[in-house]
Amino acid sequence: MNLLGAQPVFTKTKNGNYVMEIDNSFFDIDEEVKTVMLALARAKNYSQATDLYNEYTQEVHSEEDFTYYSTELLKKFDLNNKKKSFLLFEKILIPEKTAGTISQLISFLFYPPLFWIAFSSLTIFSVYNIFFDASTNNNGNFSVSIIYTFALYFVTILFHEFGHVAACRRFTDKNGGIGFGIYILYPVFYSNISAVWHATKQQKVIANLAGIYMQLWFVLVFYIAGTYTGNDFFVAFSKVLVYMCFIQILPFIRSDGYWLLSDLTGVANLLDKSGKKVNDFLKHPFSFFNSKNYIHYFLFLYGVFNLFFVISFSYYEIRYNYAAILDYPFYVWGLIRQFIVGDWHKIEFDVKYFSVTLFYYIIYSYGKQIFQKIFGKPETEKAKFQDLHP
């Protein structure tokens, strides 16, 4: 057995770094860290590892120095900790093997030419459904039954996760399971598609969009079913799905949009790193622009975009939707009371509260991050572990 207790696999990325897969964990590392890990992976003791490291680097390091350096490095990886810090109470619902077998039934949908044609067409239709369809009334608000909506949404989310798994398996011949957990205070489903880090950029993009892609098919199906049967609920539900897909593509929460941007740029820990870049700019605005690294400026712009979106959205909600914000806790309590007393068929969600829900979510999310920075350890990502869907 080597010093790592497992055999790492390295895949070079466009930015010159490597994706290291070890014991079902994934890390974004540089050349120096790769050299250390190779030495540890090929040695049974630190004496052998030191000799190998010196051979690789053409330098001379003592066993004591290398042992200390490599031990401190391994502490950062925390290989013995299997728990993802941003997900609580996780439980696998569909094991890896079963998920892979089922996902093969829809793998044909992720043939790249078919995927891009279908995804583009479905996106255009969804825009029409929200902004131009006559069934959406003039003020853009409509109500839907929460119980029926949750039941159908549960089905679409399962297909969403199977979409991610199917794309990952098609491109890498590997996949993880599908599970359930708690993200912040929200129940979520997740799928482990970490193996897609070894795929090409186009394959990564398809794998990240695969879940939304599957739900967009349901947007079309429910809209057509509702239109031709006269079922207004199906039409309304198709619009709810479009809203949920929009949330999932937002890049400042750990969902599809976040992982898509991470894979496109090859940068892990986007939220943390971009926040640090904004802080660096505020502390040293003149020296900040001395860097010639485009990732440096991308992270800065990403951080600025997140702040701009959050501030602009929050301002708009407070300025123009303050009545709904103040009423929201009472509205939610009313829904809970209806659920408790058993009036499930009467429970309806007014879509005018959709943006208010997002407002409270953003406030809670950023408040939690600030609290952690002040009183606790910040969250870290080992790599692309989960695709989260409330």
C-alpha cells in the first residue's frame, strides 16, 4: 500500500493545472502538488517518497523537510473526511449501478448535435411560454396547487438528475448515485457527476446543462398536454418549470449555472475565489491591475457581477415589491396552516411570490456566508461533487 492509501489519476486542464481524482474525490491542483502526490503514490515510506521527489524535481530535500511539507499538504485535502461541508444529512436514494443502468435509456438524447438543436429549440419555446403565451395573464401572475406541483416537480427532478448521470456516463463511462440532502435549510436532490472533470469542455457543458435540458422537455410536454386537453394546471405548471430552470442556471449558488461556469473556466471554488478578488481590489485598487492572468480578471468580474446582481435585485424587490416582502412570512404561515389542517387541495402558490422567495433565499445565503466568515470556518469544495436542486 502506498502512502496515500489510494492511487490518484491526473488529467491536465487547459490552464496548465491538473484534475486529481483520488478515492472518489476530485481536486484542482498545480504541477508542484502533482509532483508531491506522485511521489507519495509510488512510495511505501517517506524515505522512498523523498528520493522520488528529489528525482522528479532535480533538487535535494531532506526526508524531514519533505515529510513535513507533504503532511501539511495532505491536511488541506482532508482525504479522510468524506462529508461535503455544504450538504447535510445526505442519503443515497438510487445507487450508482442502478442509476447508471436506468440512465442508459435516455443517453441518446445527449448525442451532441441532437442535444444542441433540441436544447436551443426548447429554450426558445420556454421564453415564448413565459413572455408571449396568451395564457399568462397581463400582470404575469398566476396560482398553482402546491401539492400537485410538488408531486409533478418531484418526477421532473428525478429526470433532471438522471439527465446529469446519463450525460456523465455517456462521455466518461462512469457515474455516481442520486441522493437527497439538506442545503442551507432546503431539501435538495443531488447527483454525483465528478467524473465529468475528465471530459472535454463541450462534454462538460452538456453534462452541466443535462438536468435543465430534461426539465425543458417536460415544459413542452405539459404545455402541449394542457393546451390540447384544456387543463389550465398543466399549462401553469409548465411555466413554473421555466422559473425553476431559471433559478438553477443562476451562477452564484451551487447549482447548474455555477458548475457550468466552473467547468468552462477550469476554476474550482468560484464563489470564494471571486470574493477574495473583489476584496483585493478594494484593498489595493492600483496594484490589482498589474496581473496579466485573464483568470484573475474573470474572477474579479464574476465577483462584481454577483454583487451587482444581488444588490440590484434586492433593491428592486425592496423598492417595488416591499408589500409582498412584508406579507411573505404571513403568506407562508397560511400555507403551513392549510397543510397542517389537511386542506391540501386548497393550497396554492401565487407566482407573484416567486421573486420574493428568491429574495429571502439570497438574504439567508449571504447572511450565512458572512456569519461563517466571522464565527466559523468557511466552506470549501473538493471539486464538482453535487448538482443541487431544491
